[in-house]
Amino acid sequence: MEKKTVTTFLALLLILAFFLPYISTGFFQVSGFKLIFGKGGLLTSGQLWITLLVPLGAILVLAGALGSNHSLKSGIVFWMPLVGILYLGVRMFILMNKAADSQFGIGNSLSVMGYGYWLTLATSIGLLLNNSRREIATTE
């Protein structure tokens, strides 16, 4: 598959995953969008900007894949979603650990992470791997 096509698909998947549950326990589900823009959000303004790296990075990668602007194809743009989702994972672990009455382990934290979080993490890694691969020249 062509590198540009895979990049476009992964960027769209990242944008979609942002609206899927990042936290999921029973009937309580919170998407990445609600974490940032929901009423009484869990994140402070400084944390908000770092977490916004996920959708902003995906939009910039998509714009770079669809357009001819070479500055949007730089390596830093591809790292933005991964940095944002890893920061959010660590931050959620810290918040859950503070809120728990007893010791809240990493295993407990990982079980609370919703499928939107895992899809975002996997897609962010896939985007980096796709960006690092070389195009195979075809002769026609």
C-alpha cells in the first residue's frame, strides 16, 4: 500500500479514536473529547494543551498527507499524537491513584483504559512506523 494512503488512513483513525472511550468502567465512559472539553473536565489548562497534541497532530498529519506543504511532513508532527496519548496515560494513572482509597496498581489502571485509548496508542505508533518506512520505487 502506498505510504501516503496509509498515513491518511491512520490520521483519520486517530481523529475517530479521539471520540471513543478513553476511560471505561462499567457504565462510566469518557472519551478523549470529553476529557478535554467536558464540563468539570479532569484536566487543568496546562494538561489540556499537551493532551490536545493527539487530535492536533492527527489533523496536521492529515493536512500534510493531503496537501503539498512539506513543513507538515516533518518528523515532529508525527510524534505529537504519541506524546499526547502517553502523557494522558501517565496523567490518568496519577489521578486514579490519588482518587483510590487503597493502592491503585498499574494493572488496575490499564484495565480502566478504554478501547479508544488503546486504539489511539496503537495508531500513533503505527503512524510513526509508517513515516519511517521508505517508499519502494516502482518501475512502470
